[in-house]
Amino acid sequence: MQNTLRNFSETNAVKTAIKANWQNYHYCLGHAPSVELSVGRYLTWLITNMPDHFMNLVVCTGLPEEGIEVLIDDALTHFRNLNIKKLSWLAEEGVPAEEMKRHLTAHGLTFRESFATEMAIDLNVLPQEYLPSKELEIILVDDEKMLRQWIHVASIGFGVPAEAEDIWFEFFSYAACSSPFQTYLALLNGNPVGTSQLFTSAGVAGIYNVTCIPEARGRGIGAAVTLAPLLDARTMDYHVGILQASSMGYRVYQRLGFQDYGKLSVYLWESERER
């Protein structure tokens, strides 16, 4: 039996679990040989070489009493040497916010106070049905061929360059089809049109990579491919589902019953070539 967060009303516990699930999601991806996972005293990062802020994450766990400029300079130099194009940088609770902001913005990072909305839902109140039409089917991705289809659809939905699909597949193939991940593909009349992912950690069911190809939007596919993994998580005895909502997906999640638990604030960095 999973160790799950049972009391949806415990606001602080839910907020802590949202961040922990998100960080653990990245750490689990770090098992792939093509990914650089570095755990340090002050900085921990996961670097995938995907040209995407979400797939390259730096977490500041504390600040040194002196030498913070060198710490940041060395990290950014390392990322430039790896030809990293985009990454996100966040600080754990307890790290002095204003000091962190002053140093990171001086190094060219941009503070996004509302990068995403942290949301959660009580899985006990989910509807039983999630398919808006008989033409839509949600299936589990369980082999490399299906995973390549999933990555292609997700790349289109998120606007990831086609040339990055092989990079995405290289590190996702080590985790996407095995616990604590479950990966979902939406088919409309047999054609792949949408994606989502379930990641169970920190006592909650995390939903990730929800998207739909542009020509299939407006048909309830995003809601369906979000609900399918949540219903599966409920059968696993999870009681709380969480996600980080973009502005595009926020209304969909709100209609499903997700509630706001705050904003995810991050610093965004792009290499000089990307600006």
C-alpha cells in the first residue's frame, strides 16, 4: 500500500507535496545515462539538453556565506559548455528570496513569479466517466514504438523542435513506461492526438505533460487525458492529485475540480544564442 496524503484539507502538506513531487519527477529522470544529475551542497540540477525550460532544472538548497557569485558563475559556465539552451532555476524554502533574486537577475536570469499555478484535487470526488466521445480512447504507453508516438505528439503540442525528439526519447525511455511513472496517449479515431503522464511520489499523484495537437483542441481531449491517470491513481489508493497548470490549461483543470494552492515562481535562463 502506498504512503499517500489522505487529508486534502491540509493546505501546507499539499503545497509541500506539490513541490516535492515536481522535484522528484526530475530526479527520477536523472537515472538515464544521457542526463546529468548533480547533487551538491548548495545546488542540485538535472540537465537533459532539451531546448526546454521544464526539462532542465536547477534547485538552490542553500546559500554559502561567501562565494555565491563564483557558485552561480561556475554553474552557468558549465551549462554553456554543455550547450544548454534553456533552464529553470528555483530556490527551496528557507533560501533568502531577495538575496537570491538579486544575484540571479544580475546574472541574466528572469524572475517569473507566476510561472505556473500549483493545483490539487481530491481524488474521491472525481467523475467516473472521462471520455467525451466514443471516438476517443486513452491507452497506456508500454513499448518504444508507442513512446516515440507519444513524444511526437507531445512535441507538437508543446512546440518542441522536431530535432529534439530523439533527445527526449533517449532519456524518457529509461523511465516513462515503469513505476512510479505511467504514460498515457490519447487516440481520436485511432490517431494519436494527446498526451499525459502520471508520477506518484511524495504521497500524491502528479500529472505531467498534458497536451493536445492544435487541430484536435476544443474537443475535451485535455480533460479526458488528465482524468484517466487520476482515476488510475485512485485505484492505487492515492487521495490527492496535483499538477502545475499553465495559463492555457488552467480553466480545464479548474472545471475538473482542481483548486489553487499558490504560484510556482522560478527563474528562467536562456543561452545568449537563444535570446
